[in-house]
Amino acid sequence: MKTLILLCLNFFKAGLFAFGGGLATLPFINDISNHHPDWFTKADIANMIAISESTPGPIGVNMATYVGYHVAGIPGAILNTLSLVLPSFIIFYIVAGLMSRYSQNKTVMAVFQGLRPAAVGLIAAAGFSVFLIALFPGYDGKTLFDMDSLTGLFSWKAGILFLVAMVATCLPKLKDLHPLWYIAAATVIGIVFQF
């Protein structure tokens, strides 16, 4: 019971401060992993992202559900998901009321101008962490600038798949494909080439 309460408090905090959408929860997920490695590891985060991205729904909610289930079963999945989304509902109603009154206020506009780049920075940092985990299996998050360690951990299969997916999404004929096709292709490639 103590673990479930602590889990829900951590995800409530993530929901309270993760401005910028589901990907903005990733820095909080990383922090939770640092403080509670018995719940999930850095490698588990890459799996959670893969599962969350390949299932319907917002990534933050999917990750909260996954972690809740992983740590505390079905009650954990339900309560953890509610813990993540509850702050958004509370904040939405408060902000919506204030915005209707103060939407043209220079201070309010300045607050939102400051939040945008900070949220993008948090998402980029989390994305970079996921990039390292995906292309460098075994990366522990401690030796970022130790190139000998990183090159020894590099997965050429993952690197090629990363480049192919990145190039394919930029090609005129392929960029409009639904992301589900890319996810399905990556799943098949992962099975065939034993990632």
C-alpha cells in the first residue's frame, strides 16, 4: 500500500508540473527511475515509450498506466493513471477561468512565452535520453562523454533503423503515411533481425 501511495504521489507531481503534453512527463519518469530503480530501469523506460507510442492514447497516460500496472497490478494502473491526469483537470479549470479574464494581460502572456521554450527544452532533453537508450543498449546514463564506452555500446541495427525511419518521414511519398505503418514496420524488423 505504501508503494502504491508513493507511486501515485510521484505521478501526481509529474502531472502537476509536466507542461507541454505527454512527452514532457519523460524527465519526471527519468527522475522516478533514478529514485526508485526497483520500480523500473532506464532500459524499461525505452520499452515503456515503445509500448506507449504503439498503443492508442496520450503517451504520458499510457506510461502512467504501464508503470502502475508494472509496480502494483490493475489497482496501480488505474490509480496511477488518475494521479497523472487529475492535476491537468484541476489546473485546466483554474487557468480557463483566469484566461477568460486576463488573456490580454502582459504578465500572463509573458508567463506563457516563458513556459513554451522551457517545455520544449525538457522534451528535447528527454528525447535525447531516449535516443541514447535506443541506440546504445546498456547505456546507464552516467557516461555521456565517455566515447569509448558509448561506441562499444552502439547498436548498428538500431542506428540503421533510426536513419531509415528519419529519412522515410522526410520523403514526399512516405511522410504522409500514418505513424502506425512505421510502428508496424519497426515491429516486424525487430522480430526479423532480433533487436
